[in-house]
Amino acid sequence: MSQISRFEIKKLHGVNNLDLKLKENTLILVGGNGAGKTTVLNIFYYLLSGQWSSMAKINYKEGQYNDANIVSSSF
């Protein structure tokens, strides 16, 4: 089973570009209220569980994990 080592989201909420690196299967998200921590977790969950229609409802332009691209139709 392959592991996700890098998770990138472009234009989250139309503004933020995030480049998240997982080390030893661990990711720590820190930020103020409204920074997008829960949204990042939701995207990650939807990706892992194959809930593409739920991912399409989130405002982001493009995502990438390891070497696979995810393009949003909602942006």
C-alpha cells in the first residue's frame, strides 16, 4: 500500500496555496479560526474515501498528492 507523503492544494478558498508534507504518517495543522484547517482535513478525507462529489463542493483550484493531480470543476 502506498503512503501519501505530500499533499498540495492550490487556491483554497480562492486565496491560499498549501504544500503539506507528511512525515511518518503524521500531519499537524496549526492556524487561526477560518484558516482552512477543517477544510484541509475534509479534502483529505474525501480524497481517501473517494467522495469526489463532496470534494467538488469545496472552493479550490487544484490539488496534488504525491504525483497525482486533482482538478476542481467548481473554481
